[in-house]
Amino acid sequence: MSSNTDFTGNQPAGVRTWIVTPTADQTVFTIMYTANRLFVFLNGIKLISGVDYTATNGTSVTLTTGVAVTDRVEFNCFDLWDADA
């Protein structure tokens, strides 16, 4: 049996998903997310945080390379369930 160790502490309770149609050469996307709880996909391929994009402030994501208007950019933010709440 395998386990996912990407999340420590409280476990994800839900996923919020945004699918964006970008403008030509767009690199900055304004979305609300929890830092370190975000996955970004470009045309179905998962991007690598710190390599393919930067997301640290909870309000914007910056891709290292501009995308085309025909690209599909998807953001998945994992909300947390707080067992103490």
C-alpha cells in the first residue's frame, strides 16, 4: 500500500478548481489559494512549483513561461479540514 506524504498535519477536505483561458503570453494569474496547497496544470501536465511557476502569496500564480490563448491552465487548491474546529 502506498501513501501520499505531500500533506502533513490536517488532511485536505476538498478541492477548489479553476480552469482558465489565458490571454496571449499571459504569465500572472489572480486566484485565491492556500500556499503549499496548490497544484497547477498546463494542458493536463502537472507543473513543478518553484520551477514552472511561483505561488507564495495566496493571491497570484506566476508561470515562468507565457502561455498561448489555446492553452488550458488549471489550478487545484486543496482546502484543509481542521480536526480541532
